Amino acid sequence: MSEDEATTREGERFAALTTAGAALDQILSESAWTSGGCASRFSRYEYGTDPDQFLEVHGDPVTASALVVLVHGGYFRQRTDLTHARPMAAALAEAGVLCVLVEYRRAGGQPNCLNDVTAAISFTSASLSDWGVNARARDNLVVSGHSAGGCLVLAWASHLREVGTEFRLRPLAPITDLFREVEDGLGESAVLDYMGAAPNEDLAPYLREDPRSRALLIPARVDLRTIHGDRDQTVDINFSRTFPARLTIAEGADHADVVDPDSPYFPFVIDALLG
């Protein structure tokens, strides 16, 4: 398969995930849904006043074995919301995990995305008791993000204090080098559009959000491991190979495989996510 064909295939996969996620929306909005005879719970909460400042909670907080905060990708573009990530959140719920799927403002450029992800995670942390999340799930916390979402959770973690709760940070095919993204015009210059200026014009936002520049600032209490497919045509795996963190490679997986519940690689991803 040529690179162009592989890129087209990835796009088709994400379109299919978006369709599936939209179909789930009506079902999930009824607050409970059943799949394969196993009931799961669903709730939606607003953490801000903007229409894009909300999160979806998938799963049963009373029986969940783990808590996963998931930040969707989409190269910071307004056109890509959390819909395509909803099937993954639902699959995690079916597997007995409580998944908090975060939506955030993509319009307006930086620092909206990072500010919103920070606010959403803080809101989640403060709401666990009200949601009735059991102690086992609270102690088994995973923060993850896909693609641009991986960039955002890496940046978020780099601003944390040294003292605090231990947790696992598991970015999926993350964008890790904003400088290279801008220099090479990757993603149709999506990062430049998001940042609003090139580094030589305004360096401060890059130093605030660039994962590579801030990697050593992530506290030791954070168990960091990236997960990346070596056939990724959207975010080259070499970004993860040269990022200063442990890397789990999904051999043969592309950019969609790490978030698609129907992918043959998905069980591998879940094991890496929770392990």
C-alpha cells in the first residue's frame, strides 16, 4: 500500500468512527445503554460556559476497575470534535473502565485547548466523590490523549507540581514537537494556525505548550509511556521514538488503529493503556 493510499485509508477510518460516534450520541443521551447484555452508564457535565466546555462520563463509577481521562485529537481544528472518540470511550466502559471523554474549545487558537484540558481534568478530580467513583478506580488513574490530545496531556502534565497523586500518562500517537510541526508545515500547517504565530515571532506560547521543550518538567510521580503505531501516516512514529519517554510500539498499526475499537490492534492498545 502506497503512502497516499494509507493516508486515504486513515481518513476513511476516522470518518467511519465519526459516523459511529454520532450514532451513539442519541443512545447515550438517554443516560443508560445496553450492549451485549451489559448495561453501561453515561453522563454529561459542563466544566465551563462555552458550548465546547463539557465532558462525557462513560461507564459505571461504582464498579469500574480504572479511571481513564481521554482527550481527543484532530490537529486542534474546530471541525474535529469528540464524536470520533466516543466509540473508544464506550468500548472502555464495556471493558469495565470509567472513561471521562473531554471536549474542549478548538476555535480561537492557543491557549484555549490547554486551558480547557487543564480545567476539565481539575473538574473531574473535584467531582469523583459526587459521581460515586469507587476507591479502586480512583487509585488506578490513567490520563491519555490521542494525537493533538496527546500533545495537550503532555503539556498539561509538564505544569504539574512535584507533589501529588501518582498516575499513568499514556499519550496515543502524540504530537510532541510543535517547532518541527510548524517548520515542516505538517497537518496542513494546523499547528501554526493553532499557535497563531511562528516561534521566531512569538516564542512564549511554544515554551508553554511544546511537549519536547517541557518533557523534563513532568514530575517523577507521573508514569509516562507513549503508544504509537509504526504505520502512522498522520503523526510519524519517529516523533515518539526521539521523545524522551518510554515507547510502546504497535507494530503494523496506523493513526486510527490506536483509537478504533474494531481494530485488531485495539486489545494491544488497551493493555498498554492500562498497564
